[in-house]
Amino acid sequence: MKVLVVDDSKAMRRIIKQTLRDLGFESGEAEHGLMALEVLEANPTEFNLILVDWNMPEMNGYEFLCEVRKRDQFADLNILMVTTENEVEQMLKALDAGANEYLMKPFTKDALLDKLELLGITTGRAAE
């Protein structure tokens, strides 16, 4: 399973990618939604899950989510919004737009595991 990590913070991408690696996942990365959209369009079947931040330049996570959900080829792609946005309205807005789950930053490895379980995703280590 391969995960696309979309966050404008290089440090946050590194932390999330390390957490994913610890769980047995491969990952790619993008600095913002527009870049992530380009990565997806160039590799439409490469990723099984996207972890996307809300607040980013160029194209924020919500705009990215809306764009991805317009495309039938990505209808089954799991998208987990990972953000510091903690307002219930923001959470509902993301879920209504097609996010499969919502995870608050900062988060623990266990919190990420819980969300993955809700999505029916087993870790790479569990599959070994």
C-alpha cells in the first residue's frame, strides 16, 4: 500500500512519512494540493490513501479534496484529512466534501492506526 502525504510543512511531511514507514507503508509526498493533483494524474493507480493537510498555499486541502472527488477514477481512493483545524464545522465540511476520515494534528501513531482501522486499512507490518 502506498500513501500520498500532502502538507506544505517539510517537517510535518517527514514526521508523517516516518510514522507511515514505521507502520510498514510506502509513501510519496506533495507540498500542496495542486502538486498532489499533478502527482495523482500522472500516477492514477499508484496511491491507495492520501493524508492531506487543510491549510496550504496554491491549493488547500479542502479544494484538493473537492477536485479529487470530481474525478470518477478516484472515487474509491481513501482520503484522510490531517489538520490542526478543530472546528466541528470544518470537520463536517471536509466529510461532506468526501473525506473518509479526519485526524487532528498533532496525532500519535495509535491515533493514525485507529483511523486506518476505521477505513479498513491494515498496516504493512500486520500483513507481513
